[in-house]
Amino acid sequence: MKRREFLGKTSKAVALAAVTGGTGLLFHNRQVHTRSGIVTQAADFQVEASGDWPQVVLAHNEDPTIALRMSLDGIGGIGRFVMKGEKVTVKPNVAWDRTPEQAANTSPILVGEIVTQCLAAGAARVIVTDVTCHDARRCFARSGIREAAEKAGAEVILPTESDFVDADLKGELLTEWPVLRAVMECDRLINVPIVKQHSLSGCTIGMKNLYGIIGGRRHRLHQQIDQSIVDLARFSKPTLVVVDATRVLLRNGPTGGSLADVATPNTVICATDQVAADARAVEFLDIPVERIGHIRLAEKSGLGTAHYRAAGYKELT
Amino acid sequence: MTIRTARSIRRLSQIVFFVLFFWLILKTNFDVNLTPDDTGHISLPYPVSIALEFDPLAAVGTLLATGTLYKGLLWSLTILIPTVFFGRFFCGWVCPMGTLNHWISEIPSERRSRRGKNKIQANRYKPYQKIKYYILLVMLAGALAGTLQTGLLDPLSLLARSIGTVVLPTLHAGAQGVTSWITSLGISPLSSLAEGTYSVLSAFLLPFRPMFFNTIVSLGLFFAIVLILNRVFTRFWCRGICPLGALLGLFSRWTIFGLEKRETNCDNCGLCAQHCQGGDNPEPGLRWHQAECHVCLNCQAACPRGSLKFTFFPKSDTASITNPPPVEAVDITRRKAVAATAAGLLMLPLLRSGASFAANPQPMAVRPPGSVGEADFLARCIRCGQCMRVCPNNALHPTLLETGIEGIWTPILIARIGYCEPTCTLCTQVCPTGAIEELTVTAKVGDESRPPMRIGTAFIDRGRCLPWAMATPCIVCEEWCPTSPKAIYLEELTVTDSRGKTVVVKRPYVDPNLCTGCGACEFACPVADRAAIRITSVGESRSRENQILLERRTAPRQHDHE
């Protein structure tokens, strides 16, 4: 063997051995890549309480748009909640593939009108979104909410994986969950629930509607539903709650399906106290508020008051 | 028109039909921008099932198996009748699977056997090309007896299901993986580039959300083998296996258009054979096999001396001892044809004597809504996978052995992955053969005059259910139940947990009178791996035997609502 050949061969072999060994040492016992970027801030978008306005305003009118305008004016008008240039997220209940008459989703007319109001108040951008149960495209189409919101000038987001951020909810029960980016990265949050019967929580109104801001395997939340709802309500405090009681679902909630389950009180409630809003709205279902565990627990946890009349309540017809 | 122009038109035709087919499969998808009309009936914007309705094999197969020609399958005559006059032009000009095989075969090979003079030899007619006729006879005889297996090897079914349930989902997962890997590197221009590429890709090719398919590897492997064989034998599939090609070959018996060979100025250069797609011996001096020719026109275009000419009523007086006349009939023997037919006929009693048909209804065989009875279903389904591709909930999946070997790659619903959306009828709209009959939304959900379409029944696994077994509240199955009144009802009960604490739980029960088997409960059940409530096929509307109840009460049940 020639010296040149010997050197050439051995040096290549040694180099390969060194690279192999070096790679092993370099990666030995390395920390497995951890998830990064847990958002720790809360989604608190409340306005400051004001003695000038009631906390809960209920308006009754056969025309949902008029009912909404009346109750909104009664609580201070949209100008109290949305400032020029702000980014507003509207969170209706669009959980199911149901038509507006079936009363499983928020009224598209109300969603459209809120979007119009926000834009008129100078909002730079209005997003309408919800984490639906049935296929999002179907729910947003059949509920009429996509069409109404887009016509009014909102951007509709049907959530996909990239629309969530991992957030620390800092709840008694709920800690790290994927939360809608649109709910974390906005200036104002308007919760627009509908009133429905629910066989575990008693009712699905405003605070329960917050289930729709999180993703992941949220069906586990039902195991301690009251605490889960309260944890969400503590984490996410909307600027305004607009309760759609134009139609309410009395039975077979929260999905419904039959018009026999629907009543039509033709009412809209605007509230700045989300506990009070639910406490008033549950009366449409003929369930005493004392029987609703999550409303009681929310009051006990200091999130608001179930005694809405004491908090400042007004009824308009 | 010169022969080169004609060949260019053929190439263009292949591209157009391939793109069209791919586009139709791509559009067999629930489009985001649909708005419901007054009836709440959502339908696809394009008649996507037309991709399969032009398929003569699907038409002939289902006709033999069922005695009827379903809806759009009449379109297949636009292929079959011209074939009688012009030969297998479909294989060379139209078939998207043939085009794919063509392209892959013609990438220059590193095999010595497929280059130069060896390729001339390799492209000559080979006895293995007869196999496809026997395959066809077995399948058509099987169809006549009542089991339709043509879809396994039908090139249009094969390509449709491979694109829809293998290629696109794999592309989706791959694109997501690459994008998130590049993004994780944290180099911002690279990440934006990757995300930009991904959005462009998803806008054109990818569905709203990633899809997952049962037994995707068996489908993918089959498709891969078909493609890879092109690199060993030019168009092995088209020449040797394809039962549709064989059917068209049988119909080419009396074509009026064909190849005329003049040996006088031929110098035996072999260029014609080198470019031949069908393996039909275009060289003067060999017998041309009419039924093997794809009419691709390559031989005539390659001939430097004008010895070959495709023409109407080719002259037979050019034939001589050294330039024999063509073989007009397909090259099969009567005995083997009889044997193949007998084998096909025997297939039915063999399959139906197995354990997975009438004697033992398969619990996993939850078929799509609107499916006809299992015997009729197996006489109609061509395994094109369009129902699986279109299902917006990813609920429909190809089987492997869940419905027996006879039902391989037919659709079943796997509710853990996706449930059947009550108001959705998309799978019933795209089925080209009527294995799933078209439904209106009212026919599916029912009204006062008729019951809803049922695909199975839900059963509670009390050993896994939280309120039943673990003293833990949960009502998710009841919450998701879409019928009104709900098919799942609750019984309130006070139980004691392991720490001696009393807990109020609501235990779910299923009312089989009301359950439609949609699987929403199984889908939503929080027990993450095997759900505590599961659907099986029993109670399905399409079967008289696969039932539980003697009589179904149609009136609302008397239980009080919670």
C-alpha cells in the first residue's frame, strides 16, 4: 500500500468516525423540544363601571333590530363600548347546523346589526367567530350568520388550527387550553349568546357560550361543568353581553331541531355584568336561578351579581 | 392535417382529460362559499360524479349486476359506441390512468431491456396481455351473479380513490409538516415563504381541514405498485391488467378505422415498435393486434418512410406472406374464457357462504345514509371513493376487511373520526352508481309522514361511561344528540365516589325508537380512545333483518325531559 493511499483512506475513515461520534455526543440527552409561547394575559375587555347607566337593559320588540337598538341605547349606546380604530371580536353562538327558526344559534339579524353598530362607531375591524360543534362551514352557512355578518362588513373566521393560541386560563380547573386568537388579540369582545335549555348546566346563555372560545377536547369540561364555566368567565370578560331572547329553546337543548321546542319572547338584553345577564335571561326558560349551579358559583366567585335588579336594571317596551 | 399535428392533438387531449379528471376529484369537496337556499338543501356546484359516469366498465358491470343503468351512467355510451368504430382511442386519448401510466413509462429508463433495440423487442405483443381479458370475464361473470368487483381494478375508480383518499391527504399532511418544520427554525423570511406557499397550495388543492383515512396504506401501496410496474414493463397495467381496456378491446372487434401497413418501403428500423403504447405490433411483417392498439398514432408519426398509415377501412390487399393481415379478435381461447366465466360465477356463492354476509351481520358495516341493502350495495359500489372524498366530516372510510373480503375498499362510517351530519346529503349526490341513492334533506331527517333515514344504533358501554362507571358527571352524548326529541335520555341519580362523597350524575340511556345511528354521540364522547357510546349497523333502514325492535314507535316517547 502506498503511503498516499494509506493516509487518504485512514483520514477519511477517522473523519467519518469523528462525525458519527460527535453527532452522538452532541444530541445525547438533549431536552426534547418543548412547546413555547403560552399566553398568560387574560381576555378582559370590560369597560369601567359607570353610575350613569344600568347594568342590565332589556328591550321588547317584534323587530329584533329595534329591540337591540333600544336596549343598547338604554345601556349607553355603542359609543360607550367601541372607540374609533378599535378591533372588535363578536362571539355569537354558532354551535350547530341549524336554521335561525330552530333557535339553536344566535339570530343572524342581531349579529349583523351589532357589526353595523360597531363599524358605525368607528371600529377598524370587526371579526365574527365561534368554535362550532358541527362543521363550521355548515353552521355558519345554515345559521345565516356568515352571510349577515359579511354583508354588514365583518370578517368571518371559521377557526382552523392556526387560529388558536395556547393560553393559561389560570382557573381553578382549567389551565392550559387553546384559545381563539381573535379573542386574545382584540380591543373589544362582544358576547352574543342565545338562550337555551341544557341538561347538565341547566341553561346555555352568556357564560356557557364562552365554551366556544376554546378548542381542544373540550367535552371533558362537562365533568365539572359549573367550575369550568366560571373559570372561563373569570378568564374572559366581555365588554358587552347581548343576549338574544328573540327566540329561546325550551327543550331538547342545546341542539333542538323541532320548532315545537321554541318560544319567541322577542326580547334582547344588553348587559355589562355577565352574571346578571344570565340571571335575567334564565327566567325565559322558567328555571329558578337558584337551580343554575354556574350562575350561583360565578356570583360566589365575585364575577358579578345574580341579583340583577339591585345592580341596576331597566326594561323597555 | 399531418400525422405530427394529429399526435400533438392526442397529447393535448391526454393533458386536458387528465387535468379535468383531477379537477373533478378536487371539486368533490364541500365548498366553503356555499349558501343554503330556502329548503336548506346544500348541493355541490359541479356535477363531479361525471368523472366516473363516463366509465363503460362501471356501466356494463352495474348493468349486469343489477339489471339497470343508473342515472348518468348513460354517458358511458359516448365512449363505448365510438370504440366500436375507432378502437381503444379511450386508452390512448382520454383515460387519465392510462395517461399517467404513459407519462411514467416514457421517462427514459436505466434498464438495458427498455432501451434501444431491446425496447423494440420489449414492446412487441406478449402473451401476458391476454390476462386482462380473463380478469374481465371473471369480473363480469361475478357481476352477473351479483357481486361487483370491477371497481378494484377499474382504472377510473382506481385513480379517483387514489387521488381522493391517498394522494391529497398525504400531500396535506406533508405540506403541514414541512411548513411547521420550516417555521420552527425561526428564520422569518423562510417562515413567511413557507406559510405563503402553504396558503397557495391549500387554496387550490387542500380541503378545509386535514383528512384521515382508514387503511390508507393498502390503497397507497396498490396505487404505487401500479405506477412502479410502468418502469419495468411499458404500460404494464394498460396492456396486461386493465379490465376496462379489455372491455374496450372486445368492442374493437369490427372497427372501421385501423392501421394499414405497406412493407414495400419499410427498412425494418423498428421506430414504430419503439414508440408503441399498446404493444400491438405495428411493424410490417408482424401481425397487428387490433384489440391491443390505443390508437395513439405514435407508430405512424415515428415512421420515417411513410410505411404506416391509420385510415378508414384499411386495405387488406397490402397483406402478403411477409406482411400478414391483422388479428381482429382478442387473443383468448374458448376453454379459458369458459373457465374464467365459471370462476366468476362461482365467486358469488363462495363469498356469500363466508361468515361476513347474511349469516353474521357485520357491526362495523355502518354504510352511508341512503345506501341500498347490502346485497344490492355490493352489486353497485365501484370503490371510487367519491363519497369518502366529499364527506365534510371525514366520517366515511374505505374498509379493509370490516365488511368481509367482498367489500374491500367500500365505504363505512367510522363515527370516532366523524359522525354523519343530519342535514348533509353530499355522499348521496356524488355516488355514480346508486350504491348510495340520492336523498333529499327531508328524506334523510324525516318528517310527520316518514321516519328518518337510519344507519345504525348507538349502544352505551357502561363499563367506560363516566356517570355509569366512574361517579363523574357527563352528558355530552345527550347534548350532541341531534334528534328532537333526543334519542338519548338521562336518569338522575345520587352516587358515592371513592372518597365517600355523594355526587349527582345523569346516566344516559338510548331510545332505539329515536336513534338514527348518526354517531354524533360516539364522536363527541370525552373518553378519548374507545368511546363509551358506539354505533353499530343494527337498526339500519336499508335492512329488514338487521334489526332490534319488533316495532318502532314513531310517536315521541313518554319520558319527562330533564
